[in-house]
Amino acid sequence: MSDAQPSGCRPIWLCADDYGMSAGINTAIRDLVVRGRINATSVMVVAPSFHRSEALSLAILNSGERRVAIGLHLTLSAPFRPLSRHFTPLKNGSFLPLGAMLMRALLHRLDRPALEAEIAAQIETFVDSFGRAPDFIDGHQHVQLFPQVRDALLKVMREKAPDAWVRQCGGVMPYAGRLRDRKGLFIDTLSRGFRRRATALGVHTNPAFAGTYDYNERADFAGLFPRFLDRLPDGAVVMCHPGFVDEELRRLDPLTSLREREYAFLIDESFPAVLARHGVALA
């Protein structure tokens, strides 16, 4: 993929989350990188299916020319298990479910030293697997935005990944439009404090974010995607979740068939024209 951008187009990051969760997701993401249809992916190093061979298969795609930014997908929710030895709280050896994790964070009932140790362990595993620090850090189910988690992450990043940027999820959609996207509105609200803290600590963030939608079987990703691109500035992040469904994915995550729908849209011949019509290109 050439570094040159089409004349007049704004460069953005189209980031496929969840690399490492399953072989089907990994295969789809690598295929999209080779095709030049995505230019970033974030890696879930806590996933049982993530091994050094999966890291090598991704990293080798940057041999000769840089095709893809590779980040850490910080994971702190069930059904995944921590990498650090003394993380708390747990349920049956795994992280708490997302709702319980969020509630504890909002009430400031998480163990700050345990959070810092787990975040450090995930960054260190990424470095051990890829031979370098992540280009950026985001969060599975947006946990990087949660109170307490954000402060622990920003502190650890300054030591373990000082050159990385971190994903904030504030968008550019008008408030009226956000009311139709409850998930987007919620993480937009959490991102306000996150951006202030990151700026105060000198940690870079993306200027805007898009890609949230209601993950139900009626969702039309191809129809929604153009809306994600409206008014995005240079360097904005659009999140996606392409993949092929396999038994490991079914075991670990409820988001299944929609991943194949996203993949089908991204490989379609019409996809580059969608980007061009909105004046954006992959960074």
C-alpha cells in the first residue's frame, strides 16, 4: 500500500479490533491488510488463541513496506483471564463481566495497583510477541475509558509505551444524531475526562472516533458505514470488527455473524469508492 494519499483526501485509521481472539478473526484481518482495506488492528494478547505465531503472521505483513499499525487491545472483562498473578476482583478465575467491571469503576472500587500490574503485563506480552511496543492502545469494550482504568493506563503507558497514542472515543456527530446511538453517546461522554487526563500527561489521542452501532442481526453495516465517515478530521479512527465465524469465536464472544457481514463489505469492489466519495483515505 502506497504512503501517498489521493489528492484532497483526509487520512484516517480504519482499525479492526480483536486480533488474536480466534483464528477466523485473525485470518480475515490479515486478508484485509493485504488487500489494503484496513490500515490498523489491535491485538488481544490475553486471548487463549493468541500465540507468537499469530503475532509473526501479522508483523510480517509490514516487511518491505508498512501496511498496518498494530496496537494493544487492552482487555479487562470476562470471559478472559488476567495475565498478572494477583489481579482482583475475579469471578471463577476470569475478569468480571463488563457491567460489573463498569459499576466498580464508576464507584472507584477497583484495585489501582492490580490494574497497573495487569496493564503492564499486557503491554509486556505485546512487546515480547512483536519485539516492539504497540503503535497505539485501545480497549476491548472500551474499558480504557472507565474511571480508574484510564488513570492506570495513562500512567503505565508513560513508562512502558511512551511513543504510543491511545484511543479516545469522542465523535463529531451532532448531539441529535448521538441520541440515536446510545453506545456512542455513552463512550463520547466518558471520553471527555479521558482526553483531559491524556493531554495533561502528554499522551497523544486520536482527534475523533466513529464506528459504533447496535450489534443486532438486522444491522446493515454497509448502509451505516458511510455515516461513520461524515466530517471526520485527519487522523480519526473508525472501528470495525471483521472476521470469520469459528467455534472459538462462538465460545468467547456474542458478536459473530455480523463480523462476516463487515468483512464482506470491506472486500467489496464498492468500498474504495465509498471512501473517495467522503473525501477520506487510509492513512
